[in-house]
Amino acid sequence: MKAGFVALLGRPNAGKSTLLNRLVGHKLAIVSDKPQTTRTRILGVRHYEAGQVVFVDTPGVHKPAHRMNVRMVDAAREAVRDVDVIVLVVDASAPAGAGDRYVLSMLEGVRAPVVLALNKVDIVQKTALLPLIDAYRRLRDFAGIVPISAVDGTNVEAVEGLVLDLLPEGEPLYPPDFVTDQPERVMVSEIVREQVLRHTRDELPFLTAVAIERFEEAAGRRPARIYCTIYVERPSQKGIVVGKGGSMIRDIGTSARQELERYLEVPVFLDLHVKVRPAWRDDARALHDVGLDDA
């Protein structure tokens, strides 16, 4: 029986969260085509006949510019120090660059074996893969290199098999029904934030956060009642989130409520408010309020 921790590491928008969701078989991490969507460490457990794998999704590694980003990168650094195997996820549609070398520099001195997952092969010409593999081989020795697509599942089973082979022998670390350590309130706030990102698209950069002000469980015929505050840094951003005549916030609320009802499996009443909180990404109190004090 195998058991151990496996960190998913990589640059922002490499596809780590999509891969985590596929590996675990549950939606644990929100997904967006914008970088730096994942802000905290997310743990997901997969139970196999051959053993138990505890996958750890980490925030995208980048050079931090704000207190929030420093905490995100610190979370990734801490994760790779305490795991048995590392899966380095890279975007195969782009050449290896300075950002990838920066991520690899974090692995200097790390004893855990590193598997390279070349993600997004569903949008890459096969002829481009061999030169990319050669480029990464020149940068580091890997325990294995696997071209994958986290979106359609191509070769993901190969990554799972390789990871299980590399894990140590051991008893399961969590009960058979355990899936994640993410508290329900955190999952709820992330679902709301995902819809903010999806609806605002390129109009709004990553300057939003969601805080759960009140969460009342469903009881009898009464739906769950969830009250959230969406934080932005400037009044102009508030205008984007609210939309003309409140149209955008209504659309966000409708989509978020539907996703929450699927996740919670109960009817949901969702109340959203938007507040301006200047420079919240560098404000320790603000980071605490949105659950990023322990990123």
C-alpha cells in the first residue's frame, strides 16, 4: 500500500487547478483562464486500490508584488518542502522561459522526485513537444516527463501511475470518505469569486476578493442564506462589478447561486454587496477578512 503527499507546482495559469479537479474527481479548486486564480493551498485526496494520494494544489509561482502575492508564493515554497513527490505543471503551448526557470530554482535542494507534466497538449502540435521536452531535460533531471491535457484527461492516468510508483509504502493518511480539508465557507467564497472572474472577464483584473459575512444553514423548507461582500480596490472597479443598473451583479449572483446549490445540494438565498477597500492586497487586516492570512 502506498500513501503520501504530492504537490502540484507551476506558474500561474499552467492548469494546476484543472489537473487537481480531474485527479481527485471533484471540483475543489475554481478555474479561470486568468492567472493567479488559486490563492491558497488546496488539499485533495484520491483513494486508489494501490494506495492513497494526497494532492496539494499550490498558488502559481511568480515574483510577488504585494503582501498577498508574497503569501501565495510562500505557500507554494512551504508545500514543496513537505511532500513526497512534486508534479511540476507547465504550459506546453509556450516555450520554457525565465518564469519556468524561476519555478525550477525553488526546487534546488529539494529531495522529493519531480515529475514534469507538460499540460495543454490538446492545443499543441505534436512536432513541438520533442524540442520542448529536450529544453526541460537540459534544465533538470526529472523522475518522468508526461505530456498531458488536464482538460480532456489525456495521459493523466500515466501521471497517476508514475506518482503511485514514486510514493513510499504506508498506511492511508485520511479516512476513505475524506476528500478535502477546505472548509465549507472557503469553498462557498471561492465559488462566488469564480463567477466574478467569469462574468467580468478581461474588464476587471485580479483585484477582487470575497468575504462571507454570514452563513445560515438550510433548515426544513428554509434555504441556506449566504451574505457575501465582494471587495475591490477602486470605485471604477465597483462600477464594473455592479454593472449598469445592477445588471452585472445580478448575473454574477444568479450564476453563483446555481453553482452553490449544486455544491451544497440545498436551495440557496444569496445576497451580494460590493465594497471599495483601497490597497486591500497589502492590508493585513483585509487579507485576514477574506481568509488569506494563512495563504
